[in-house]
Amino acid sequence: MDIALPEAAAMLMLTLVFLLFIFPLGAAAQEATPTYKGSLRLPLELQTPQGQRLAKGKVDLEVRLEQKAWLLFSRGEQALARVEGKVLEGDAPDPPGAVPLVGTVFLQSSAVPIRSDFDRRYSKTGKPQYREESYDWRGTLRVHRPPNPRGREVYFIFHERGQNENHRRIQFTLLRAGNVE
């Protein structure tokens, strides 16, 4: 009888280890969906379809790819607006004749760690820092308006480059605020 108790405890421990190996510890062990962050200078005042206004000037951006895709605007710690995106299927072109409002914005993925200031400060090859640094950009954002100057829509098009040449494009639509001349 005395021998059966240690054997049962050992069997229980092996079962627990096996279950933890097969079923990792919840959401922490699962791969999280990356977010993408960056900033840009808005050249004009915008508003969301729900009416939230965004003043001209520098804003911080974050693209979250959850159940739905979201584009979040903020300044420092202050949240300004949140816009839901629409996935563009296949090779759908950008809005026809769209006019770029700002250059391409490269967004930092949470899946790619940022090198420390110490690592970035010193050259390892003797080349200038801008020539030495390389970064695998996975997310970019482009901002367009329609060719008609009276059109109010402004399209924020997020492009995610995934593994194995899988690409995803998401369109976030905002409106120019005020009267359009």
C-alpha cells in the first residue's frame, strides 16, 4: 500500500506535465496579434464618420487587428478617435485616381523588438548609422483623397506584409472637416 501512493503522485505529476505541454497556459502562451504604431502630421482637419474631430498637426497612430481592424488616433496619452476598417479583398486597387496627402508612414510592429539606444548608437561596421540600420517593415500606411477636390472622403490604407508573401490591406475612411471648397 505504501508504494502505491508515491506511484500515484508520480503518475499525477506526469499527467500534469503532459497536459501543460499539450495545452499551454491560456492566452499568455498563444501568439498575440501584433499592433502597429507610428505617427504622422495631419495636413488638414478630419473627422470620423461618427463626428469625432481631429485637428491638423502631429498625431500618434495605432492599428489594431482584433476581431475587427481599428485605427486609433492619439496625442500623447490622450485618445482622440477610433475608426473601424474594411479589409480590401484580393488585389483591389487603391481608390481610383486617389491623390496622396502624405508620404508613406512606416509603422513599428509589436512583433519585432526595437533595438536599445545603446545598440543603435554605436556603429559596428564603421558605416554611418543610417546606412547600417535596417528594419523589416511589416506595416505601412498611406493617406489619399479622391481626385474630385469637392470629395470629403480621406482614405487611410494600411498594408501589412505577412509571412510567406501573404499581404493584407485595410481601408479606414475619414472625412474632411468643415466646408469643402
